[in-house]
Amino acid sequence: MRPSHVNAMRRTWLLVYVVALMLPIAWMALMSLRPNQDILGSFTWWPENFSLDNYRTIFTDASWYTGYLNSIQYTLLNMVLSLAVALPAAYAFSRYRFLGDNHLFFWLLTNRMAPAAVFLLPVFQLYQNVGLFDTPLAVALAHMLFNVPLAVWILEGFMSSVPRSIDETALIDGYRFPRFFLRVFLPLIRSGVGVAAFFCFMFSWVELLLARTLTSVNAKPIAVTMTRTVSASGLDWGLLTAAGTLTLIPGALVIWFVRKHIAKGFALGRV
Amino acid sequence: MSDPSKPHNNKAWFLVLPVVASVAFTAIIPLVIVVNYSVQDIFGPGNRVFVGGEWFRNILNDSSIRDSFWRTIRFSLQVLAIQIPLGIAIGLAMPKRGWRASMALVLMALPLLIPFNVVGTIWQIFARADIGLGGYVVNDLLGITYNYSQNPRDAWFTVLLMDTWHWTPLVALLVYAGLRSIPDAYYRAATIDGARRLAIFRYIELPRLRGVLTIAVLLRFMDSFMIYTEPFVLTGGGPGNTTNFLSISLTKIAIGQFDLGRAAAYSLVYFFFIQLFCFIFYTAMKRQEV
């Protein structure tokens, strides 16, 4: 319906933007394929010598690859825990009014917005006192601070678009609540659960401050391994960029699975 | 959420209980500990003195913290001024469906899933004059002297650019989601009325985008107000104090100097402002839903 030159302009503008978006990432990926002395040697548009040495180091050196395993471990743990507590709560918010519901919802929001820096000192002491310090569970629990409110928000949005008459019909048909929730209701909000899981994964995966504070040796995440390499042995750009490039892969994989619903998810399920 | 036809049932609290318990453990207990710290001067284990509101007076009168506060506010406002219009422009340009739409979605979401410190690393490398593409192009091809680790203005610009790169896709995705929810009939009616592109945007798209734009403003303001990792990796708060935002300066006091009482009071004042902003945004959002 619109003139084609307007469409062409829009397409070009979007293309320029996406290329600009990818450029810094591509530059890092290119760096990771070069030996360290080459990187610092001189500026080149395209590397002369390609090598996979940096990646080889990461995959064979336990101090590197355990970082990835730790990160994935607490991220998955956080995802499961956050969803488990958020699902019933989101149902309550979307289906009922109850004493203090509005205040509770607002309080959850403020926790999503709370700066991690505020909680640094106390979480360190708290988790040490309960004996969780330096375990994946500690990081998973700490990340629930912002992921649980987020999951509740997203799920509530998705649940509210399911008509209430479905609940009523199912209950009249003799479904008991747990069975109804698991067998009838959950399949209806499948995509919402997927999106909420995606966001829990995302925010747990990218966070550094709490993860760094709550771990020292055994549960050290990859992000921390990277920052400590920077301060310890000068700057090994090759390894650092290779490690950075590898951190993109889980994200890229999960985006692919939720690509259809991702936009609605970013709108906290409220579109 | 605030649908008045919903049945009133206080038993719903049982369903909310797990959330309350988990957030109590991750938020309330730590907050109580912070309050406890903030009224004491702690010299070591078992050696502490009650000082009342001393730390709060100290924090509120500290000019460098006040500078950090205004610096962070300025940063957040600049972030909004750049990223919201840019995000709208990109969201509008996105194809509505088809493989191009999926492609654009996936590529644009990618920066959002990069660990914050890796975002810092990416820009650290990209903007360096000797080995980075961006720094090289600006310095050698455009002939503009640019060094983010020494020049305060360059450092500020780089952090702002990095944040724009990192988070504008979020705004664009929100706008895209909002646009998708506008029925085609609206556009058809507008075309029949002979509405121009600008009029369609002003009278059809913008009003329907209000909800998602409120969320975008809320998320972008709050997240930029507590930004830590990316500038920490890129500039470490420098040069001088140019990019010493609230979270960075708080972390320096808490972990660097291990000044517990002072850091705790700082945390509470910081948290108070977050609550205040949240309240303002939340009230605005509620008003829109009605």
C-alpha cells in the first residue's frame, strides 16, 4: 500500500542499524581467532594468521571451562526455582483480588529495580552464615531477587489473556485445582512459561556483581574468571575475546527458541 | 491486574506465599542487615559502636557522592533522550512478519544476552585506538583524537554509546510488540481517510504504543540508574571521576574500602531513591491501565 521507495528506505535503515549492532561483536570474534602477539602487534582490518589456540586453551584448561559449567548450573537452577515460585503467584494475581495485592505487586516491582550493589554487603554475610557461600545455589537464590518479580510480571500478563471462563468450566467439570493447573492451564500459557524461562535465563546469565560477590573458587562463574584474568596477568586479549565469544552462544541458542514471543515477553506480557 | 470483576479471595495468599518467602530471603533479610550496619561504626568482629544517624549525615553531605548522584541522573536522562526515539524509529522500520522479521528479532536480541562484563570487554577492544575498529576509524581515518581511557569527554561518550548499543534493541523490541498489536483495520481506515504517514504515527501508532513505551522508559531509566558492570570494565569509573556512577562508587566503598557503616547508609539512601522513582512510574502506569 505504501510507495516502494519508502519501504526500500526503511529496509536500508534497518540493515544499517543491524550491521552497526553486529560490528563490535564481529570485531571481538575476529580478535579471538588471532594469536595474542598479533593482536597487540598492529592494526589490521582482517587477521593474517588464523588460529584456534585461544579456544583450545579454554576447552582444555579446567580453570576456564569450569567457569562455563558453573554459570550454566546456577542459571538453570535459578530458572527452575524462579518459575516454581512465580507460577502460583502469577495465577493468584491474575485471577483473584486479595488483601494487599496491589501493594505486594508494587513491592515485587521495586525488587526488580533494586540495584545489586545495595545488597552486596548483606548477601555476602547472609550466605556465609547459612553455609551456602561459594555454591551455585547461593547465586541462584540471590538472582531470584530480580528474576522472581520479573517472572511473576510476565506470567501474570500471559495468564490474564486466558479467559477466566476456562477455569470455571474446568472446575465445574470436576477437575481438582492442581490437576487443572498442570493439565489444562499450563499448556494454555506454554509460550508465556517459555518466555519467562528465557528472561530468567537471560538476567541470571548476564549478571556479574552478585555472582562475583557470592563465589570464590568452587562456583566461580565464567564472567568472573574473565574479569580476574584482566587484573592478574596483564591483558591476554586473545583468551579474553575467545571466552567472551563463547558466552554469546547460549544466549543465541535460547533466543532462537522464543523468537516468536520474545517481543511480547519484553513488554512483560502486557501487549 | 486491577480488573474489578475478579473475585475477592484471601486464600490466594497461599499461592503467593512461596514468592513472598523467597523474596523475603533475598531482599528483606539483607535489607535488615543493611539497616543494622548503617547505624553502627564497625571496626572489626565484636568491636562496634552505635552511631545513630551519623553515617546518613556523612553520606548526604558528601560532595563526591552528590556528584555521583547527579552524574547518574544526567546519564539516565541522556539514555532516555537517545534510546527512546531511536528505539521507536527502529521498531517502526521492522518488517511485521516473515523471515526478515524473525532474523531482525534474533539479531537485535543478541546484545541483550551478552553478559554485562563481556559488553564492557567488547567495547574496550572496539574503541581502542591501537587495536579497535571504532577507535582506529575515528583516530586515523577521521583524524579526530579520541581516547576513552584518558579524555573525560571521550569516556562519557563511549559509555553512553555502549549503553545505546546494548539497550536500544530492548526499546525497539517493545515498540515492535506494541505495533504488532494494532489491528490492520486501523491502518486501512486511515488509508481510506487519506491520512499521511506522520498522521498515522501521531494518531494511531503513538497512542497504542503508550503502554509499551511506559515500560521502556521505566526499564531504561531504572537499569541505567543502577548501571555498574559495563562502565566498571570499560573505564573503572574514570578517568578521574567522569564515569563514577552511583553503583560503582558504592561498590568501591563497600568492597574496596570495606567501610561497612558508611556503605550501608549509602545503600539505604540509594535504595530510597529507587523506591521513589518506582512509585512515580508505577502510579503513572496504573493511571494508564484504567
